[in-house]
Amino acid sequence: MPNHFFKFKQFTVFQDRCAMKVGTDGVLLGAWADVEQARRVLDIGTGTGMIALMAAQRSQAEVCGVEVDEEAAGQACENADASPWKDRIRIICKPVQAYADEAGFDVIVSNPPYFQEQTFCPDSQRNGARHTDGLSFEELLEAVSRLLTAEGVFYVVLPAGAVDRFVGLAAERHLYPCRHTRVHTKPDVPSKRSLLGFSRCILPCREDSLVVELERHVYSPEYIRLTRDFYLAM
């Protein structure tokens, strides 16, 4: 049974009312996205609020998390209120498709649902968090296009196999890759995840790779550097 909470160095995430628990994808995105100089950050599909909390820890930004699931949004509010940055984080319970903000955000992050197969589990809350039926790639990118400032950057984590399609859909909305890190679980296996940054300008895309483990439970130096401000054991 998953733990009801996950303790980081500077905050704790309670997750018993959230479909998707703390996982490597979200931690990677929260640690990797460039938020240090951000003024306003939006986390789409915030879930437990973990990425929003990571963004608040790494910046002085005003951080907003949007979450459609009422139970998850309520728990994200509680996690934010218990953190050192409660005055800078707000959680909105609303579909991002219906969310509006005239000021816009200079950084948007999302660990989106990406399963597209037709096999669903009995847990409807988990289905909503995992499958694109509730938030398709097209809908996500439409929201980003509306809410991102002219100079802003959108950061997302995706399965490696979804990257080409997502990049094509983003280009249709005049969003172009500016940063791409391919994530390998071990040195000798193909990448299974990609961390991507998009801007409104066509720029040379910075590309690199990240290895998580050198062998089982032996983490790579670059993964330790990326996550050491968060994980207790790093």
C-alpha cells in the first residue's frame, strides 16, 4: 500500500486523497524546469501540489496549481498551507480548459496524463489522472498557448514515444522546443522519458541526457545533483 505521505527536505506531501502519488517523473520535472527567475508559475494538473511546492522552494515566484479533481485539489491546498511558502502558493480546483488569467505566466509546468489506451482500471480518480481523456495533448497545449506570456517557457515530462507527436502539436500552436533532456533509467537502456521545454520563439534546442541509476539503488552523480535539494537520502 502506498505511503500516505512523502517527506522531502523542506516540505511534506500528503497523498492519500490523490490518485497519482509522488513519483520520479514529477520530481524530475520539478527539479529540472528553469524557475529560478520566474515571477509567476502555473502547474497544470498539480495533483498533490508537489511540483508547485518544488517551484516555490526554488524561486520567489507566485505559484498557482490548477487541478480538476476536488479531493486532490483539497489535499494540495493542505500541503501548500503546511509549507514554508503558503503565502505564495494558491490551488485552483477547475479544469484548465476553463481557467483564465489575464496576467499570464512566465513559466508553466505540467506532468500530464498521457495514457491513450482504452483499458482502464476500476479507480475512476486514477483513470482521470493517468489517461488523456480528461486532458488531451491538444487541450493542454491550447491552455498553454492561452496562458503563457510572450517570453515564457512551458516545461513538460513525457514518455519518449510521445515526443514527436507532442512536438508536432505544439508547433501547430506556435510553441517550439528549446530544451530536451532524454532520461535513461540506466546507462545501457534506451530513454523512457523526455523532459521538454517550449517557447514561442524558434531557437536552437539544447539537448542532453540524464541517467538515473548506474545500477540498482546507485544513483548517477547528475541525478544526485539535480534532486539533492529535495530527497532526504541524497
